[in-house]
Amino acid sequence: MNMQAMLKQAQKMQKDMMKTQEEINEKTFYGESSFVKVELKAGNVTSVKIDTDSLDKDDIEMLEDMLVVAINDAKGKYDKEMESKMGKYTQGIPGIF
């Protein structure tokens, strides 16, 4: 394969990677834990919803734990999709995804 063909292939791969990453970043991921729901977009938490009907005032410590679980659940879904879709571009390249 000549250099020009390799360069074109690399440019196409870069364009495909950017498109895939854009698609993932436009998607909203949801995490849940008991009475807490979290939305995550582009790897950032965008919303936290608490079902206050299920919560007593004495449950603040448990609420904090549920927030951590729900946020990690949404982040895990985002990371999993990023890895599964971007992995085809980064196979064999150490330190990426």
C-alpha cells in the first residue's frame, strides 16, 4: 500500500471516529437506583430526579449512596457504549478508551 492510500485510509478512519463519537455524545443515558434517577449526556450528569414520595427526612445518607449508584450506573452505560463503538477504531492502540 502506498503512502497516499494509507493517508486517505487514516483520514477516513478519523472522520468515522469523530462521527461515531458525536453520535454517542448526542445520546442520553439513564441510571437508576431505588428512588433516584440520573440522566447523563456526553459523559456529564445533566439531571437528577428524586422520588420524594418514597423518602423520609432521615434517609439523607441513604439518598447520597443512591445518587452515587445511579450516577455510576449512567456513566457505566456511557463508557460501555463509547468502548463498544469506538473500540473498532482503537484496537491495538494502547491508552485509548
